[in-house]
Amino acid sequence: MFTIFRYHLSRARFTIIIWGLSLTAYGAYILTFYDTFIEQREVMEELLKQYPPEVFAFFGGMTDMFSRGGYLNVYFFYLMPLVLGIYAVLSGSGLLVADEEGGVLDLVVAHPISRTTLFFSRLAAFIVSLILIIAITWTGFILVLPNTGLDITPGELLLPFLSLFSALLFFGFLGLLLSMLLPSRSASAMLTSFLLVASFLMISLIDLNPDLEGVAQFTPLYYYQGGFALEGLEWGWFGGLIGFAILFMVLAWRLFEGRDIRVGGEGGWRLPWKRRRRIVSEVAVG
């Protein structure tokens, strides 16, 4: 199991480093800009009054941007589910199906290893890759913080990253589950990405139309706190997203255990009536 885990994680090492360092560089930039931003607070407040509220809806609570959590949320954490969600969705949806479509997975499962071992080894590598990207970014923030006016402890800064991790795990595992149900990785990635963007847009529109909040409560990003978790993480929300992610994982595992591995290429929808039609045709030809 450890061999599979190590190999799959090593395949993602450059991706982890690039994502981690890129987000660290961006985070360092916005942190060093904080002091100048606060010094120009009066000017910024007057400037913000000139913008219509529709603009604020898509930037994560700009009315609170002069607080610690509000600033980090507007400039970093608000968009992270979309930005880093790209990695989570693509990695989750391709965790097993990418090799299946490439004609490799059938050779892997031919070795004396169980499907359960293969599944959870790769899953563990995916989870660790997310943790490493977040850890690299968090460490970069910690190194820059002493040079800024932000009074934030390392423990407090960890809370928004935990909230981000739960959202990424939700959509990554959802992509994995859909890859077991849909005929191709591209289909599962597109559908998961659509749900991610739709959830993001729904949350953004709450500020414009508060009546949408009742609907938005059914979207996962409603329970993503972003930078506002600095003031205290909602552990119930965090646990709920993790709980649904675990449910997706269990369902994907059970489906992987019982599915036929394709030799290569995309599959069909595997609908019951299509399967019966194929069986009847084979009997007729035979």
C-alpha cells in the first residue's frame, strides 16, 4: 500500500510545489500590501462608495475588508475554492479513471493487489497532496506576517485554511464519485466544475438578493467561511463538508469495487436498458 501511495504522490510532486509556491508568492504580495491599504483607508472608503453594490457581491464582502478576516477573505480566500478547486476537481476525477482511459489501470489491477488497497492508496496520496499545498501556502504566510501590521497568530491563520481544505475535499471527492458514475473523466470534471461555479455564484448573489439565502443553504460553499474563520471556525460547517466528502468517498469505493475495468478509452453510460439491449443483441448474433 505504501509503495502505491509513494509512487502516486511522487507523480504529483511538481504540481504540489508549483501550486504551493505560486499561492505563497501571491499571499506574500497581498500581506505586504496590507499596511499601505490601511493607511489609505479613508481614501479607499470614499472610493468604494462610488461603486454599485453589484460589484461587491463578487468580491467576498468588501464592506468588511478593513478587518483582518475581511481583508484576507477579499484578496485571497474568497476565490481560493475556484482557483485551487481546479486542482482538486481534476485530481479527484482522474484519480482512477485517467489511467483507465489510458489503458493502464487494467494492467495495474492485474497485479496481486486488491482494489481496496489501490483505491485508498491513491486517495491518501490525493489528500496528502492537498495538505502539502495548503501547508506550503500557510508556511509562506507565517514567514511574511511579522513584516506586516496584521496581528494574526499561526493558529488563527490555520483556521481559514482548514475551512478551505474542507471545501476542496468536498469537490475533489465529488469528482471522484462522479468519475465512477459518468462515462468519462472529462464528463465528471465538467459536471463537478459546473457545480462548484454554480455554488460560488449562488453565494455571491446572496448580497444582491437576500431571498436567495434559503436556496444557497443547499450549496456547499455556503458553509465555507474563508478569511472570516480567523474570528472562529464553525466546526459544525467544517464537519458537515468533511462528512459529505467521506460519504462520496465510500460510495466511490463501493462502485470501484464492483465495476468492470475498461481496457482503454471512454465508456458508455452503463444504463440498465442499454445493457439489456446489448445482451439481447449478443444472444441473437450467437
